[in-house]
Amino acid sequence: MKNIVVIGGSKGIGREIVSSQINLGNKCYNFSRSNLEISHNNLVQEKFDILNDELPPVENIDALIYCPGSINLKPILQLKEEDFINDFNINVLGAVKSVKSFLNTLKKGDNPSIVLFSTVAVSQGMPFHSSVSVAKAGIEGLTKSLAAELAPNIRVNCIAPTITRTDMAKRILRNEKIEENIANKHPLKKICEAKDISDMADFLISSRAKNITGQIMHVDGGMSTLKI
Ligand SMILES: NC(=O)c1ccc[n+]([C@@H]2O[C@H](COP(=O)([O-])OP(=O)(O)OC[C@H]3O[C@@H](n4cnc5c(N)ncnc54)[C@H](OP(=O)(O)O)[C@@H]3O)[C@@H](O)[C@H]2O)c1
């Protein structure tokens, strides 16, 4: 049985990862501001805010997945310095804090690895994404730096999703017409589901990915690389 720490496992992609890892027979720790409304012998939960609280100690960890993020989309003239700082804090400094808190424990794990989250809006320029793309580009840099620094012991990878049906995206995917338009902008003509992303996270923390590190995995219906 593996021990998986998910920061932000109460909603969206993190919730999907927690549920699939529990189904695989692994033990999951969900550290978020709210708890999942399920109880299970293999689920440990503690309410926690990455911006204000210290992470609780965990004895054994094989994988750390950092999910908190933001979609703060505004034209550049409406973005205040504070927006950039807030996006950097939740996306980048929260991830750094999590990695530092658990690094020594992770080093003793079985095929240990870290998964971070970027966005398709780093490799594809998109209007109104200035603040979040700055923060997520930081995550991509962090992924590569940490992967180099922690090799050969700990693998570090990043997933860069396109817009995905979760709580975070519900203000954007707010009706069927909008969903259809957005799906049609993707080469694969689909809206990405949280399970599409959690499948990639499950793979990256598994032994099947034992030779993969420092990668940005684009789960985006082809959007970042294809023009058709
Ligand atoms: N959904 C998309 O369209 C999309 C697209 C590209 C990239 N991404 C990235 O993918 C990642 C996951 O996104 P998602 O859509 O699953 O987001 P989500 O539905 O908003 O879930 C985020 C999770 O993080 C937790 N969280 C947020 N702030 C926190 C804090 N201060 N302290 C502790 N936990 C906190 C939330 O739980 P609580 O509220 O209970 O704390 C929740 O469990 C993010 O990094 C996001 O930027 C998402």
C-alpha cells in the first residue's frame, strides 16, 4: 500500500485523485480547507489552509500531489499587482511550502514522486491569462529544477490541463452553448473531465512512470500542439 498526500483533495481533480487512489488500495491524506464527505479506513483528512497553516506531519509518503490553483482571468489593465501576488502565492509558494515540508519523508518513500499542476495557457498564449500564466510558468520551471535537484531519488512531474470540468472552472463552463464552443476549439472536440487528469496523475505516481521525471504532461485534447 502506498501513502499519497494530496494537498487540495476535497474538490475537482484532487478529489478524483483521492477517490481513484483509495480504489487502488492506497492510503490518502487530504489536506484542504474542507473535508470530503466520505469516510474510509484509507482516508485521513485534516482541514488546512496552505496560505496560513503549517502542514501536519505524515510518517510515510510515497507521493505528493499539489492541487490548489487559480483561474483569475482579466485584461492586463484590470490586473492589479495584488492579483499577481495572490496567484503566485497559491500556485507557486504553496507548492514550494508543501515540497519543503515533506521532502525528507518523501526521500524514504517507495519510487517517490511529486506531481504539480500548470495549465495549457503557459504553452499557448491566451488572452486575459497574464497573471495565472506567470504563476504556472513558475510551476513548470520549478518542476524541472526540482526534478534535476532531486534525481535520482524523487521524480518530479507536472500536468498542464486545458479547461477541465471542476469547481474551479464552473464560472467559465456555465452553460451548454459555451461548453460546445470550448469543446470545438480543441482538436479532440471534448471538454476535459477531472478523471482525464487524475488518470495522468495516477500514472505519474505509479511504477509504470518510474523512468519519467522533469516532464510537463499536456492533457489538453491536443490544444497545445495541434492546429487542425
Ligand atoms: N479546472 C481547470 O479548468 C484547470 C485548468 C488548468 C489548470 N488547472 C489546475 O489544476 C489544479 C486543480 O484544479 P481544480 O480545477 O481541481 O481546482 P478546484 O476544483 O478549485 O480544487 C482545488 C482544490 O484545492 C483546495 N484548495 C484551494 N485553496 C486552498 C488553500 N488555500 N489551502 C488548502 N487547500 C486549498 C480546494 O479545497 P478547499 O476549497 O476545500 O480548500 C480543492 O480541494 C489547479 O492547480 C489548477 O490551477 C485547472
